[in-house]
Amino acid sequence: MRGFVAAFVLIVVGIALAALAGGSEVLTAVGTAVAGSGAVVGVAAAFWVIGRSEDREREREGRRTRRALDPPVTACLRGAWPHKCCSVIEAAADTQRLRDRL
């Protein structure tokens, strides 16, 4: 939300500078640059908000997936579950070996 407020303020200030320039090319250019910077900040804020919501959704789905994949025992022979290097079959075999050792 702060990103959108900052963008809005920059755009308003830029438009005001350009409008009050009164024929000064430098002030018009500065106003246009400030307003353009506000537009860039607004687009960046929108992308940030969308990215954050996608990250939260992925995190929620990851938690659901991890809960579904949790083995009946809390650890396997190679360390913490789940392994990035193991397939489901290898992990099941490791779990069975761990059970056999207990």
C-alpha cells in the first residue's frame, strides 16, 4: 500500500511541477521526470503485491503437500524428510529400513 501512496504522491508532484513551470523547459522536464518516476514506482508496487500473493499461495500449497508426504516415522536414514535427491520409492525404502532397525 505504501508503494502506491508514494507513486501517487510522485505523480501529483510531477504534474504540479510541470503545470506550474510557466514556460520553463527545465521545470517542465523535472516535473515530467518526477511523474514518470511515480508511474514506475506504481507499476513496481503492483508487481510486488502480485508476487507476494503468489509466494504466500505457494507456501500454503507447499505446507499441504509436505503434510501429505510426511512419512509415518519422523526421520529417515539420510536426515530430515523429504529429500530433494530421493524419489518417493527411495524414501519409502529408507523408511522401511529405519523401521527394521527399530
